[in-house]
Amino acid sequence: MERTFIVGGNWKMNGDRKGIDEIIKFLRAGSIPANNEVYIGVPSIYLDYVQQRKPKNIEVAAQNCYKVEKGAFTGEISPDMLKDLGVKWVILGHSERRAIFGESDELIAEKTAHALEKGLKVILCVGETLNERESGKTNEVVFRQTKAVADKIKDWKNVVIAYEPVWAIGTGKTATPEQAQEVHDSLRKWIADNISKEVAESIRIQYGGSVTAANAKELAKQKDIDGFLVGGASLKPEFVDIINANAKKPEESKESKK
Ligand code: 13P
């Protein structure tokens, strides 16, 4: 099955209106392959600003949202609020939310279920720390994080998984294409065994962690890597090159990924 290549930028807590104008400028100037999907993960205070200015072929994603409709939850935003602005995507379970803000697998699963119920599309982030990798627990962690969500949702069609090994985030240490492929492949097999073969075949799994224009092409060749979630480099013009990382040379264009 052909899975649509999807590249996201995660701006994290960066940018101001002036900087955003610059980013919009290079996004408008760059070409985006017609078959690729692209989103940018924007700080909540700028969601509306970006939504008003973004190119049509790029969607806006929130970086977080809460698990209920409304109420006394100071500082939080709800899926309904995101929809009110026309935002279609939300990034949930990022390792920074997990590690710095103490979000549990359970909370992330509840947020995912609520966001999906409300009609948002979710980028669900999973990934192991260096310590977990070195003690051979990579699969265990990634499966556990995915299972927490699988216990709460039935329909995966609006979910994209982003595999982001924590040791590769913001460190300049990218997982090698083989390391990333190995985890993507194991996760897809786990999904086939524990959710369904159909979901395993159709779900997109992005790789994230120090993706740059220099390493994106090699990563994109791996059969189970269906796109990227890009942090630092999504603030720079090289993001456009990363969006194009799967573009095939004319002579290769007949070979399609599984
Ligand atoms: P970097 O690309 O800066 O390593 O960040 C990756 C990330 O956390 C994207 O969500």
C-alpha cells in the first residue's frame, strides 16, 4: 500500500511574528511535491496568526491540547478551540511533554481519544531515552506508549505516529537509517499483531530527531519511514529540502515504496 509521505515541523517554543513572517516567506517560495502532506506545529498563541497566513498546501498543527471540552483548566486549550481556528492537527505525547511536564501514557491516550472524537488529526509521538535504548528496552517502551493509546481508541485513520528517539532530539545525533527503520518495522509488526493488519499497512510512521536536509534523503529511502517530524531545521529554509526528501529522480519515479 502506498502511504502518503508526510513532513511536519515542530517549532516548539520558538518564534515571534517577525520570525514567523520569515518562515512563511520561505515556505511560500519553496515547492512542495503535490503528493506530500505538510504541517507546521505552532505555539498556541500564534496558531491564528499562522492559520491566516500559511500557504494553502500546508496545514497548521497545535503542539498540545487537553482531554476535555472546556472548563476550569487554567492555561489549557481544547480541541474545540483549535477547530474554531480551523486547525486540523495536534501533536500529542511529545517527549518534552512527557519528560518536562510529566505527561503519562494514560493522559496522552486520553488526550488522543478526545482530540480524535472531536475530529482532529493526531500526531502521536513515541520514543525511548538513551538509557532505555542502552538497556535494550527500545521496543518495550515504544510498544507500551502505543498500547496505552490502542487501549482507548478504535479508529486509527486520523493518527500519524512519530517515532522520536529522545537521545536524537536536539542533539545532532540522528538515528541511522537502519536504526530508525528497525524500530519502524518492529512497531508496524506490533500494530499488525495487536491492532490490525490494515492499520499496520496504512498508518504513517514519521521519524523525528535531528533531521536535516543532509540526512533526510537517506532516511526517506527506508521502507517504513513515511515522513519526518522536524524540530530545529523546521525554522530554517532547509525545511523545504526536507519536505522534498522523498522526491524521486525521474528514472526512479516508477519504483514505489511498499
Ligand atoms: P530536532 O529536529 O530539533 O532534533 O527535534 C525533533 C523533535 O523533537 C520534533 O518534534
